[in-house]
Amino acid sequence: MPARPSLWTTLTAPLLRENPVTLQILGICSALAVTTSLATALTMAASLTVVLTLAAGLISVIRHHIPDTIRLIVQIVIIASLVIVIDQVLQAWFFEISQALSVFVGLITTNCLVLGRTEAYARHNPPLPSMVDALGNALGYSLILVIIGALRELFGKGELMGLAVLPLADQGGWFTPLSLMLLAPSAFFLLGGLVWAIRTLRPEQAETPEHAPMGRGEPAE
Amino acid sequence: MAGPDPLGAWRRFLALPNESRGKTLAVAFAVSAVCAILVSGATVMLRPIQSANRAAEEQARIEALVAGIPGMADLLAQSGGTLGTVVIDLVRGRAASDVTPATLATALADPANWTALDAGQDLAGLGQRPDYAQIYLLRDAGEVSVVLLPISGAGYNGRIDAVLALSGDMNTIAGLSVTRQSETPGLGARIEEAGWLADFPGTRTRDEDGTLRFAVARGTAASVYEVDGITGATRTSNAVTRMVRFWLGPDGYGPLLAAIRRGEF
């Protein structure tokens, strides 16, 4: 049996080296949708962290008894139930933020990141490592969300967490907000830039080209 | 073996091969049952807190709406600081005789108190309309000076609820407040923002002939009947237009507004 990596490695690897968003490009739909401000990005990150960690723990506990034929539906049912519970809790105690997140909390169910971790890791590992792995991946996702959310709020509205940081031009300051930053395309640009930056610093993350560019190089056969 | 042995049976069940039909069905059933209990438990236990939140939110928005109407603070101080609450019978266009604000929820639980709307009438995409609605109004020396009308309609992602304030002529908008919406954050959800809602006060709803002209413009408002549109949220803007037109029209508060204008209310 190969030596299991230490819990610390399991927790920290997904933060940067194996970040689920920038390396595996998972969960980007919500990363684009909820990052218009830092507060919503943080709430979404916290919700996903709770859902993913609990789901990984639960699925890991019953992993020896999940029939292979229905394993995906069993995992989705568990994840979806946790998501509904979290959504209800948010609506009860964090009403304003739940209104800002609107439908996106419900969409955690379909976040491939969650199913990806439970299917790939929690189904084969004991509860503790599974939950640590889930927490690490969720924190990696959160990190990206917070970075993009902070950049978009700062340059789109000149604010951070709703507090004015850059003085706005229409209120006598010098900063003209970039409205593009509040639209979905800007999240694509920022995410793309982030992926490019990380892969430049860590060339081992870059994928080998699947297709040779046309008109150059040797013919295949 | 003496007597039933539940623990042993449980162990034998767990030891069954995962792919056997019985275990597959049993696991599916057990997971569904546990999840169902979890979800319904959370929903039922948290519902009172959630409805209290919604009610508080709506109250706060109505107060903010009232506070934002020019001259309202003085009027409120004169009338004792409170708005009158009236349940309106939308079919007859006057105050309901047998339904009070306290019994409104019970009345609306009865499907007989709802009117189905056909496609031609149903501008707001509601499907059906309650026959009773609770409105707020303020009188100044007997004349109605402001009326707050709750309106709702289908938005792009879900239902939009709002409160529309009309000035004493029942034609000029005194303000709009969105109390509930689930539009796209950053685009349609901007209907909630004070910056956009600030465009409503002073907007007219009908021209001299009494034709409903109110609209959310595409781009910048071009007449006194329009407010600026929201870039990138055409469907939400249109939903607001249709919702206001429906509720001010003959199937909404139209008959009531005509009665108030005639001074019969």
C-alpha cells in the first residue's frame, strides 16, 4: 500500500499547486457569477466549504456501502440536501447576503468541484483525510473567489466590502469605475490572467498541446 | 439463536455484496429517507425566522419608500405618524367589506378568492391574481394624498415584488421600492438599487386621454412617462414595465384608482 500523503500536504496542495479552479478549471461557473463583490464571494466560499467538507465526510463514512451502479445519484442527493439546508440557514440568519447570492447557493449542487472531490477522493478514503482534502479544495476555490471578487469590487465600484477605497470621480475623487468589471466577461479575463500567471510561475502545470498548430511542424504520419 | 437479533441482522445486511439488488434498493431508500428528513426538518424549523425576516424587510422598505417621498415626513407628522392600511376588493375597486388586514392571509389561502388571468390580460405573467390586496394610504384633509400599492410580476429569474407609491392625482409616481427579486446579480438585480429607483418619482403613468404610457425605456428615458432602462437587463426592465402596467390597468388597481380620482374613496 503506498504511503498516504500527510494531512498537511492533503490540505495545502489544492491551495496553489493543485488548485481546483486554476489547474482543473472546475467550478468556474459560480466563480464568475458571485464575484461581483467581496462579501458575496466570501459567503459563497464559506457555503461551498461547509457543503463540500460535510458531503465528503458523509460519503466517506458510507463509502463501503454505496453500490457502484447508483453511486452518482447517491452523492448528488447528499450534496443537494446539504445545499438546501445551507440555503435555508442563510435565509434565516444571513437574510441580506442570501438575497445577494439569490440562486447561486442552490447551484452549488451542480458545481463540478463538489462532485469531483467526493467521486475522486471521498469514495476511496477514510473520513478524516476526505474531509481534510475537501477542506483544502474548498479553500483553494475560496482563495480564487476572494481574489477575483476583491479585484472586481475594487475596480468596478472602487469599494471593498462596501467601504469606499478609491475616491470616485462623480463624488469628487479621481477614480472612474470600470463598469466592465461588474459584468461576467471581466471574471473570465481575470480568471484567465490568473491561470496564465500561475502557469508561468509553475510551468509544470501547463498542459501539453493536444493538437499541433496547422501548417507547421511534421505531418503526423 | 434465541429471539430476534437486530444487530446481527444489520451486520448481515452491511455484509451483503454492494451490487445485490436488495442492498442497492435499501441503500437508495435509506439515503433518500435521511436526506428527506434533513431537508424538511431544516425548512420547517427555519420557516418562522425566514418569514419574520421577509416581513421586517418589507416593512423597512415601505418605511424607506415613504421617507423618500418629498413632503411625506410633514404629512405623516400631521396625521399622527401612521399610514392607513386598507384591504381592497380588486373586483369591485373599493375597500373590502368582509376582509380585514388580519384575515387577509386566511382569505387568500382560499383558491376561490383568486381570479385566473388569460394570456391577453396577464401582462405581468402571474397566471392568477388575488381578489384582495392590502394597500397603504395617507389622507390629507379627507383627500387621499399618497397611496402605496403592492405589485408583483414575473421577472427574468423569478417573481418580483414591489411597492408603488402614487401621488394624490393617482397619475404621478411618488416612488417605487422593490421588496423581493431574484434577478441576475449585477444586472437585473440593480432594480433594487436606490440609484435606479430614484428615477421613478415624478414619472407620469397616463397621458391626458387616460392611456397607460408608463415604460422602462431602452437606454435613457425620452419622455415624462419613461424611466431609464438598465443596460444588459432588457428582460428585467420589460418585466417592470409590464408589471406596473398590469397593476395600474383594469385587472389591477385601475378601478380603485378611478374611484379615488372621482373622490369616491
